[in-house]
Amino acid sequence: MNQRMLGRTGLAVSEVSMGGAFITAERAQGIAAVRYAFQEAGLNYVDTAAGYGNSEEVLGEALEGVTADYFLSTKLGARPQPFDPRDKAALRASVEESLRLLKRDHIEILMIHEPDRPEQYDWWTDWDHFYGPVTELLAELKQEGVIRFTGLGGTTPYIMPNIMDTGEYDVVLTAFNYSMLWQEARWEVFPAAKRNNMGLIVGSPLQQGWLSRRFDEEINHGAPWLSLPRRRQFQALYALVDEIGMPLPELAQRFVLSNPEISTMLIGARSVEEVKLGVAAAEKGPLPTELLDRVQEIADMVPFRPFEEPFGCQLGRPEYRGPGMAC
């Protein structure tokens, strides 16, 4: 497995890494996937969060006995309930619980979960400077040696760069905003990571299922909530896949890994087989320049997410009728 530098941390991380949000779907399969990833496939980075159900607990069990070197990242947020993102003592207690569940005495990277979405977590007492009790806690934990580096894990491609430019954080995880067809993060998040020498992690290369398989029938004849520009874009993408004879997930993952600015790509693998698919895509290397150009032409057909488009893929769910309420 090729490795890339995680920004100014100096950590050399595998270009494909484990996302911990889905390993709890089938606990035994998830544990087997983690152990295979680290012991046999050459992955050495895993991302989880207090808010990902019992992911930390499952990871703690899965990683027990793993002898290969690896780096672990988790996130503050969602715990304890009722959650108060400005309660410094409660946040420290959450870190202690993470350490217990993960069976670790330290964490390589501790991130703030959704620092860019105040409707989710209102972290900052000073939104002009993105400062709050969590800022003080991270500095203390670093000094105590409980964590080595700090990070930001979010989904908003326009607020996040302002937080990144405080210079307080070593790593950024951007989710759902950089894939073959959704590329909003490249406008501001990627440049902010570069000027701050931050490690850049991309989550959801398969865009929460949109790019994990084909939905020909719905794209061509169903899903009345889907915008016409997006429908035409998928038709063009499927035509390209037919032309080149490459599976859609492989094309999507190799597209992300073709960008040298990205330190690592998270795969939400639920099984050993899904880890193998992600590793196999990486081993085939970056996409040829001419193919990247073709993909970019298709991406440029819909440069921004259409109004009312669901955040996660709702194709394949006939019960989904539309957003149901205005934003």
C-alpha cells in the first residue's frame, strides 16, 4: 500500500484508510475487516467518532492484538447526552471514555466533529474567531500527551476554510464534498489545507452510495425528485463506464486517489471483501490524464448540488418521495 504524508503531522499514512462509521453494521464482519486491513492489506490509519454508534467499542475489540503500526483518529461530539459542546469537563470525560473504549492510552488525532454546522453542534463561544472551551481542551490534551495532533471533521465546504485558517489544526477531514461528481471542497477546502500545510482526508469517495453501484432504471425512468441536470450527468457517467469497461466504484475511488493533494481516502468498508475492493482500486494507480479530463467534463455539468437534492443517496429506496420540507 502506497503511503502519503499527512500534512505537517509528519505521519506517513496509507493512501487508503478505514472509516469506522459502518463497521458496526455486522459486528463480526466489521472486526474481521479491520484486522484484515491492518494485518494483511497494509492500511495504517482509521477514523471513527464518539457519534458513530458503538464504533469506538468495536474498534477497540478489533485492534486488540494487532501488531502492525497504525494511527487512530476519533472525534469529539454527541457524548455525553444531553450533549453540550461548550461543557469542557464533559468533553474531557468524553475523551476519557474514548480511550477506555478504544483500549488506548493516547490518540494520534482528535478532531472536532462538525465544527462548521452550528445547527448540529454550537462549539464556539466566539464565532468571529472560532474559539471556545473545546479549543482550550485540545491544547491541554496535547500538552498532557493524551493526543498528538488536532483536526476538523466536517461537511460544509465554505465555512470550514475559515476555521482552518485559524492555524490551530493539523488535519482536516472533508466528507461528501469531494468525489467524481460532487467537488465543492476543491474550491476552498483544498486551497486552505495547502496554505496551512494540513493533512487532507477525503471521506465518502462513493458519495454515500451514489457511486457505489448503478441505478439505471431510476436514472432513466424514475426518481421524480431528481433534477434533470443531475439525471443527465449520471447518464453521461454511465455511458463513460460502459465505454471504458471499468466498474463504477473503481473509477470513483481511483478518481479521488488521482489527486496528489489528498493524504488519504477513507473507505467505509463493512467487510473484508469491501476492504479488498478498495485496495485493488488503489493498486491500479491514478487514472490516465485523458480519462480524468473526461470525468471532469461530466462533473462540470453540475458544479454545485441542486436545490432539494438529498445529502445521501436515496436511489434504490422507492419509499423516498422527496425532502418533505424546505431548508
